Amino acid sequence: MNRDTPACRRMIDVLNGITDDQLAGATPCDDFTVADLLGHVNTSAVRLGAPARREAADEPGDSSRELIGRHVRAPATAWQEPSAWQGTADVGIELTNEAWGRIALTEMVVHGWDLATATGQPFELPELTLQAVWEYLTEFLPALPEPVRASWGVVVPVPPDAPLLDRVVGLAGRKP
């Protein structure tokens, strides 16, 4: 399954384009600086790759952008195995591995866009990748309890004929 490789590759490109003087900058992800969001991406990459590898989810701790890039690459590789998408795993809560894989993809796309936007970098992905995230978000977000849903931010209305990336980030509470 090649669902998350383009998103992880693009995330790594964005990570490599972030400069030290941008770390204190704001992001479209409320209450997160670029540095905060890098920490979140690092944790997400390590924790969300664990179900694919059939390992316990560890906490990565602080790390450099280079190490974060390696952490992002690891789940991209692990999720390539068809068996990674089978079964269930507990990463704080127990979900199917298919759900964890979709969450991992969504994290890379939405937060990749957040970081690219915050640091003035382009962010493009294949339509197939964006479609997978769109389908997941339209299914996942309405099912969340309100306190959890609120952490995503208020849905930003985007015209139905807007580019799919704009619709994805609008649904995730960002202004495209």
C-alpha cells in the first residue's frame, strides 16, 4: 500500500527547508510554534509507525530535524507492507491498524501543510494521497466527541470546486 510515501517524502522535504530562525514562528495549527509542531510530528511519526511494525509505541524525546526526518521515513517504509494494515494496535487507544495507517497519513498531510505554510514552502501532493485523507477526514471528524473534535479547530468553509488540498486543510480547521 503506497498511501503515505508521497506525504512522508514531502514532509521530509519541508523539514529540510526549515531554518533555525523559523522555529519560534507561528503555524496554522493553533497554539503551536514551528518548533512545537516539529515535536508533535516527531512524536506522531514514532508512535504511528509502531502499529505497522508491530511494536510498542515509544516516546521519541527531543531531536533534530534530521532525526525527525528519519522518524518520518520509518513509518513510510513500515506501512508499505500489506500485513501492516491488518489487525489492531493500542497506541493510547485500541484501533484497527487500518485506522492507525489512515491517521498517520493524515498527520503527515495536514501537519506537512502546516509547516510548509508557516515557513513559506510549497506543498503539493498527488491527488490519490489527498483523496485518501479527504475520505478519512469526512468519515472520522464527524464521529469524534465534541471536546476532541474542537481540538481540530472549526471547519473552514471552502468551495466544493476548490483544489482538494484546500478542502482537506479547511476540513481540518485551517484556512487555505
